[in-house]
Amino acid sequence: MNTKARAIEEKICPLEFAVNAISGKWKIPIVWQINQGHKRPSEMLKGIMKVDRRVLNQQLKELEQDGVLYKVNYNELPPKVEYHLTSLGEQLVEVLWKLNAWGETLLKQKETNK
Amino acid sequence: MNTKARAIEEKICPLEFAVNAISGKWKIPIVWQINQGHKRPSEMLKGIMKVDRRVLNQQLKELEQDGVLYKVNYNELPPKVEYHLTSLGEQLVEVLWKLNAWGETLLKQKETNK
DNA sequence: CATAAAAGTGACTTTTTTATCCCTATGGGG
DNA sequence: CCCCATAGGGATAAAAAAGTCACTTTTATG
């Protein structure tokens, strides 16, 4: 049995798992921002993301727990921390590029159907 | 400027667009189910998805509006309709396989960290 | 004549997710 | 001294999403 057939028999679990990990309004934007080099929370907030600190922290924590990010605490004052992509996080970015490409197709189609 | 760099300058729009289109608890499961041949709402409900008819219809409608699905109404009685994947929907399935593969990696890692 | 099958929706409730506000801690600049 | 930046969390409010229930339509079946 090939991979696809097996996955279907096993009732979509890995996909469900993946979706759970990236569900959250700001999770994909966060991963995207970090991938662009905005690793400090304060940097992310100065960027395009209009998200509250509280909420940002929640989502960062979940991404960390899922192994997508890891945190580096410099133990300085004023505080300085950085969030980096793990290997898993970098693999996610590759998937996000595919999704981005699909989004481009989606946009093109919307324009066509105007 | 290459595609990636341009996308970054344009502030992630296509990705945001894509995420919007698939956001919804049952949208990915629906696309998945249809891809497996369960095209009628009643079939989907008999499957693994414990979703209410009301909610199923809402999400089907949105997927249809976004051009991921198209609906075939047989105009029979009792009613018979089918939802099929559009070309865009089939392209989405390809992305979902990538996401599924990422989910497998995620699962493996969870098991390792037990 | 009651019931089932099938797709669909309006009105409403519950649950989940996000957002807001205020608090902590610490050292430096004015 | 007071305020700033910086990261973080508790309590709570608001918004969004999902779920529930009751109803419709039409034909066939018992």
C-alpha cells in the first residue's frame, strides 16, 4: 500500500494534526515574520501584525510547544528574547510557500470572475 | 526580483487569501472527503465527520463561493446534489498532501519527545 | 395517512477564540 | 523621581464560530 492509500485508511490524522498546529489567527503570520528575520516580539508588533501582546505571547507559546519555534532568552535588561524557526518550522515554511502559490491562483481567479 | 522577494514586499497577501479560504473547522475535511469520492452531503455525514447539517452547508457554500467546489444539482426527488472539486480544489488537495506530510513529521517528533 | 429520505434555512444558544486592560519586573535617561 | 522599553501574565469582555432545534419541500413506501 502506498503512502496516500495508507493515510486515507488511517483517517487523515497527520493532516488533522498539522491543521491543529497552525490554527490560530496569528500563527502563520508569526512564522512568516520570523522567517523574514523579525525574531523579537517587539519587532513583530512594529510590523504589519496588528495583534495585542497578550495574544502574540499565547500563540508564540503554542508554536513553541508544538516544536515549530524555539526561544532564546538573552537574560538582559531590558528583556531580550528571540524566537527562531526549528527544522520543523522551516519545513512548515516550505509548505506555506505552496499555500501561497495556491493563493495566487485563487486571486487570479477572483480577478477573472469580476 | 524573484517571486519570493516580491511576495514578501507585497505583504503576504496571497497566503493570507489562501488561509482565509480554508479557515473553518470542516473545510479541509470536506475537501478531503470529496477527494475520496464522498460527494453527497449525506455521504459526508455518514462518514467520520461529526458535523451538523447546518454547519456543513455553510462551509460547502463558502467553498463553492471561493471556487474550490462546484455543485451539481440533479433536480430529483428526493433531492440529490453532488459537490465536486474544481481545478482549484484539486490544486488545493496537492497542497494538503504537503501539509499532511508535514503533519507526519510533527507526529514523529511528538513521539520522540515522549 | 404516517413515515422516511434528502437538501436546505431561520432563529437561537453555546463554545471557542481574540481582544482589552491592568498588573509585574528592571535598569537607564531626562 | 518619573517614565521609557522590554517581556510576560491574570482577569475579564467582546467577537466570531460552531452547534442545536425546528421547520420546509416532494415522492415513494408500508
